[in-house]
Amino acid sequence: MPVQAKRYLLSVYQPDGGIPTPEALQTIMRDVDTVNRELKAADAWVFGGGLQPQNIAKVARAKAGMVHFTDGPFAEAKEFLGGFCIITAPNFDAAAEWAGKLARATTLPIEVRPFQDEPDRA
């Protein structure tokens, strides 16, 4: 029986206000595209994408049966979630290898986190 691959979230963390030059961004995007093509060729790609800046985010909080919205990120931070990729991998070490490739491509920290165990998706 084949081993069921698990899903992993690769989170890209960007420094607040750290915008690369257009030339650097062009190189980064080319390198990220290469990693994305490798993920797809390995049949490990599930979904991914970059996010708009955190200053346009809204946060929903439920209190006393009502939902209240506030502007901006959930908490003040020096880094924010700038993008993510959901992949499948046979184990954490394999997912971490993909995270390393993505870290080299983006020049940013990448957090690797497995999803909680899921029921059989077959």
C-alpha cells in the first residue's frame, strides 16, 4: 500500500517595510517561479500565492454574539505573512527541503508546518 503524502504549509515571512528593489524582485520572482515549476513537476504542488500588504487586512472578532471588524493585522509584528504554499510531501524532512529551496529563492524566512491529521482523502 503506498504511503499517503501529508499536506504542509510553507509560510513566507516578510519584514515590515522591507521592499526589494525592482531588479532584486525580478530575480526573486524568477527563482520562485523555478521552485514552483519543480514542485509541480514533483507532483507536490497543491496551492500557493502571494498576499496583498497587511495594511489592507481586516480582522474579525466575535464578542457577545456580535462580530466586530478592525483594520490591519491581528498583532503588531516586525514580520508579516507575505505569501504561502501548500504542498504534499511524504514526511516533514521532505517538506523542509522544499522550504529550504523556497527560502533560497525568496531570500526570506519560510516556516514549515504540517496540517493536522486528516481523514483518508481517497
